[in-house]
Amino acid sequence: MKKQNTIVIVGAGIVGMLAAILLRKSKIPDETQIIIIEKSDMDFVFDKKEIDIRVSAISSGSIDILKKINIWSNFDEDRLFRFENMKVWDGSEPMNSHSTINFCADEYGGRELGFIMENSQIQSKLFEVAKKLNIIFYQNCTIERLNHDSAKNKTVLSLINNETIETDLLIGADGINSKIRSLKNIKMIEYSYHQSALVTHVQSEKDHEEIAYQRFLKEGPIALLPLGEKKVSIVWSTTPTIASEALKLNDDELSHLLTEKSDFILGNLKIISKSAVFPLRYQHAKNYVAKQFALIGDAAHSIHPLAGQGVNLGIADAYNLYKVVEESYKKGQYLGDTSSLRPYERKRRAANSLMLNFVDFINRLFSVNYESLIGARKFGMRFFNRTTLLKNKAIKIALNI
């Protein structure tokens, strides 16, 4: 009798559920158990009226992955906020200066660079699909201990409810403060950016015309992301002190402050949602895999929000891991062997390192205010804007195309 394999995914966020769905829809045997363990209640609610303040810029490469497994059509079209262009500029100059970097979708043969989407919608739609695919869910549940059963060649998970699960592959998708990563003693490269991100939604006086804007200030960048007609999501990265003080302002005061910080590019802004502040950290796991174990998403890496790449990197992780696991089955390999998982680590850690370190460099570069470096920075932006080959390479990496 053929041994049944079990895959356990810790974390029912976007990346964890996508990994489960990809694996379930793959060519691995139907009898393979796929289990998701989530520490909280899995009552994912998508508010049809209010736009969630937690949004992500989903790139065209990520959209292609969602389309491959027939999930893209499940999303509500009226809550997919297209952005066709992106403008990035130094706050010490006007928005339409020669150093402003412009990315236009039609330059890359597409209708859009991506869509701004609510995390809650993505999560709820993925959950709807996952429930129909014979994926097993453990909610309000955590793993307390890990052990290896050498006789069975299984990892044994001891749950908080005293139940145990034996698995051939344990996937950590439980976010930036991953418990499963700690239980596996995976070492991290990490440090604080000494910045916090203030997020909120505003009504704008001028139409954004499906353009995403990003202005770099000395304390950090402020991004304005399209949310339908004359509405934008604000992601303002600044010092923790400034962010904390801004959060204490009333709506009129905060609206005025954000209007000034965005240099009035969309006219006067008016707060239309709750506001929140999140600390920003650089984190990158030194290893993505171990015996019967793999990390994906924010459990493996945490990136500055200035490039909007957090969820996209996680989606690419989930997709590549599923392809590697599927290939292991095709070759008759054991999916939990480190050697079987190593191609995933090699590909994704290299790609993620490139993006994390590039974004980190950009954030540091714009935080420097020495006159000589400001001049060099502006020259570099003008050079980048005029160098088609370099610009095309950068956008293709960002869009995963």
C-alpha cells in the first residue's frame, strides 16, 4: 500500500492559502492531505461598503499566477483598482521635473501595471476556493512543539489542543513574527528601518487618472495609490515619532498634513477612513528550507513598502514552491527531502535578496541629505529615466514578467 503524504501549511493569510490551493490543483496525488493551521478565527469577512485600509499593489505577474488557477475571475471587478502609470520623484523637486521617473503600462505591452486590491478581499476569495478543494482547516490553533519521528520519517506537530499531526512537509506562512520559523531555529538577517508606515484612505480634489504616485521625502516616501474615482490609499513611511504624532491628529489636521506631504499633486485631500501605523523592519531568513520544511512570504522576508512588493514576493514564493513540489512527485522523489526543496530556496532567496536589497538601498539613498549626494541622486534618476534598457529591466523584475 502506497504511503499517504501530508502537507501542513501554517498561516491562512494570502500566501498560505494560495500555496494550499496551488498544491491542491497541482498534479500531486489527490490522496495527499493538505492541512492549513491558523492561530485565529477563520471567519474572513469582506466588507462590501467600506474599503479596507490594508491594500496591496498586485503586479501583472502575480495576476497571471491567479489567472492560471482560475481564481482571478472570482474577485469583484468594482473593487479592482487599476493603475496604468507610476510617477516617482524626489521631494526636493517638482513632480514633473526631469528627474521624475515615469513607468507607463503601454511601454511594456500591457493595459496596466497592476491593481490595488484589499487584502481582505483576496483572503476571503481564496478561502472560498480553498473550502471547496478538500483542504483541511484547523482554526484557533497553534503548534507548540516539533519533533522528528525517524522510524516514520515524519515531522510530528504537537498542537495546543494536545492533538498531533504527522507531516512530510511543513510550510511556514505565518507572517513576519513567524512562530514556526522560531521553532525551527531559522536564523534571520534583520534590523529596524527606524520608520513606521501610516496608512489611510482619502478623497482627492483632483482625479488620479489611474496613476500611482510616490514622493520621496527625507524621513521616507509617501505613496498615493488609486482607489476608484477621486479616492486614493496613502502609505506614508516616516519616523516612528512623526507617525505616532500624526495618528493623534483629528481628520482635518491629518488631511492638511498629508496634502502638504504629497505636494498638492491631487489637490486637497480629505480623510475618509480609519488610520493606522505599522512599524517597518528589514527581515530575511538565512535559509528557506530544511528537512521537511520550507518558508514562504513574510515568514521568510519582510520588505519596505515603498515598492509595494511584499505580497507579490510571497505569491511568487508560493508558486515556485508548488512547482518544485510537483516536480518532486513527477521524479518519484520524497517531497520532504532537503535536496528536493533546495531548488525553491536557490531561486526564491536569490530573487528576494535582489529586491529586498535594492529597495533597502533606495530607501537609504533618499534618506541622505548631503548636498553632494542629492545632486548625484537627481543625476542618477535622470539617467535611469533616459536609459530604456535599464528601465525595462527594473519594471520587469518588479512586475515579475
